[in-house]
Amino acid sequence: MQDSFVEPLKLLELPVWEKIKNERRLISFDLEITARCNNNCRHCYINLPAKDKRTKEKEMSLAQIKNIVEQAIELRALWCLITGGEPLLREDFFDIYLYLKKKGLLISVFTNATLITEEHIKFFKRYPPRDIEVTVYGVTEETYEKVTRNPGSCDAFMDGLELLLKNKVKVRLKAMALRSNVHELTAISQFCRQRTKDYFRFDPFLHLRFDADIKRNEEIKSERLLPKEIVTIEKNDPERFQALEKGCDGLINPDFAHFGCDHLFNCGTGNGSFTVSYDGFFRLCSSLWHPDCIYDLKKGMLAEAWHKFVPQVRGMRSKRDDFLKKCRVCPIINLCIWCPAHSYLETAELDNPVDYFCKVAHARSESLAPQFRPSIATQP
Ligand code: SF4
Ligand code: SF4
């Protein structure tokens, strides 16, 4: 990797490591049990074909998963998210779930709901999840399947969701705001809010692929909305916009421009949670795929990853001048999707500003707080 601007990892001195170790507490972890999916969503950052043999062969076995879970519990984890790809594609999904459940963990599951059967319902009623989170790609067959590129997926999704709701399995609904479904976003939000009153969110920020697939990345970019469209849909959603306005003082901080340091990470990555990829790699968060930031759990122990590797990654520093003078001191970074993980996915380096993110963040800040405009120095 050509990250010439990023200093190589250095082993931390033991007393520093001990101090960080004592301050950090593991709460939860994400298990990506497969990267395969029966859908082929246009915006998806991970999915590989459901029948992809090579990907399937690389998936962690049940025994490997049990071993990681055991180690996570020793580190006092409380909550596990089972995700994918589409996790229900795994033939041993019930075994994985049951193991977590019997270990006393809270469990969330991300699924597209198209594979939910009566058997899943019986199982979830007997062993209830904390919640099942389902993404709604559209509310008409035309839009839903334009996104998923899987004929029949809309009916399967509607049936699966209906089964979950009818049987009172706790469901949370969410949406991605895409070029292919933006015309239906109001209807999607109504659909979701009618079915799950307490919770709905949509996300207009699309991540690029973990495998850097060029063609798929172009598809994802073509699904991204323009900055002004993102602001418009946020304004059209009173709950979301009011929440943003309410937190505005905290989100926009002109004084931050004076506090810059050369640390790459200024977020919570690796504090309280981690992610394991389908092939057994530890990551500090689901978006962070840089080779210097992943740890192979097939060769080492989770405790070492958690106590030793995470502080090393969090200690990484940048020497890139435009990063240090721009994103590192940006007063609106909290309105921006920019972070080292997304910088890597976009530019193959951890500390590059990203023009599209910058434009979206500035459009959001202008819509929220016009009074800050003259004082924001990091214009896109
Ligand atoms: S359903 Fe989810 S995992 Fe499957 S392709 Fe769509 S976004 Fe990706
Ligand atoms: S990309 Fe722009 S808005 Fe985002 S953190 Fe960097 S300077 Fe700020």
C-alpha cells in the first residue's frame, strides 16, 4: 500500500499500552458471517454472489466463530450483531445464533428479510433477538428490484417482513437514499414509520467496496445523490432535520480549527466494539479495511488484537500537509462522512480529503447554520 504520508505502526511502550487497556471496555462486536447475498444491490459495499464457491470456502467455520465468540465473552462483550452479506444464507445460521444466545449475548441481526420463513419465526419466538434490522430499498416492485437486481425479491421481502411483524419479532426498518429510489423516499419513510413507530432512519452516504472492485465502485458512485439533494431530503424529514438543528452547536465548532494534532483517528473506532470479516479478519470498525489496520484472527488471539493492536492503530499519525491543514482541523467534520476508513476506500490512502464528502458537509452546514459560513475556512 502506498501510504507514504502515514507513519508506520510503532509498538507502544508497555506502560502506555497498560493505561489504554485499562480505559477501554468492550461492549459489542459485529460478526460478518458471510459476504455473499441473494440480492445484488447497486449500492452494496460488500455483496458477492450467493453461489460464489471461493467466497464460501473462505468463510469462517462454525468452530472458528465459536472460538472468537468465546474470546469476546472473556473480554466481557455483551452484544453481537450478526450481519453479512445476507446472514440467512449460511446453512448453519441457527447454530451460530443459538451459540451466541446460549452464551447470554444480546443479538441483533441485519437481514434483507427475503429469506425469512415460518421456521425462522418459530426460532426467533423461542430465542428472541434484541432486534432484526431490515433495509427497505423501495415500496414498489419496480423500484425495489431496480436496486436489488433480483427478480422476485420485492415479494419475498414483503412476505418476510410481514411474517416478522405479524409474529411480533422486534423489527427496525431503515433505508438507503439512492439515485434509484429517491423518487420514492417519502413513500418508503411512510411505509417504515407505519410499521415501526419508534424507529426509522435513512442514510444517504454510500460507502465504496471493501474489495475495491472498479466497476462496482462506479455503480455506487452513480447511486450517490448530489449534495443539494441530500440537504433537501434531510430538510423534508422534520424529525431528522430537527435533530440535526438541535445538535448544531456540537456539530459545528469553529474553535476546532485551533485544536489540530497529527493523529489520524479522532473518532471512536476501536473503543467499545470491533468487527470480524467473513474470512476471520479483525477490524476496528466495519468500514476500516486498510491492510495496516486489520488483524488476522486465524493466526492470533482476540485479546492481542483488542489490547495491543487497536491502540497501535489508534496511535497512527499523518504527515500529509493538506490533511493536517484541512480535515484534521475542520470545524464541520461532525457533519462530514470523512474519516480515515472512508478516505482509504475512496483514495487508497488513509489521510486524503475527499471532494464529494467535503461538498456534502458544506451543503449541510449551510442549511443548518448560515451564521457560521464566513468562519468556516475549509471550503471545498
Ligand atoms: S441485500 Fe444487503 S447485503 Fe445484499 S446486496 Fe443488498 S445491501 Fe448488499
Ligand atoms: S472533507 Fe471537507 S468537510 Fe469533510 S472533514 Fe475534510 S475539510 Fe471537513
